[in-house]
Amino acid sequence: MLKDRNFTLHSYKEEVAWDIYRRLPDHLAAMQALHQLLSQRFGGSAGE
């Protein structure tokens, strides 16, 4: 995910943008899992 973020900062190639776009569902799943873990651990419900 960090590699994709770094590529978007310095890349203006459409092919790279589409590659990253296709990986967004995986990034979303990872962020949702992290949110769930942190919410369980710290009892927070931010963003819900």
C-alpha cells in the first residue's frame, strides 16, 4: 500500500494509475481490518 502511495506522488503515467486503481479494493480491505482491530483493542467507534 505504501509503495502505491509513493508511486502516485511522482508518477504521471496512466498505466501506473490504472494498476494502482485496480488494487484499491485490497487496500480498502486492509484498512477496514486495521480499523476493526484498533476499534476492538481501544474500544473506539470513530467513523462509525
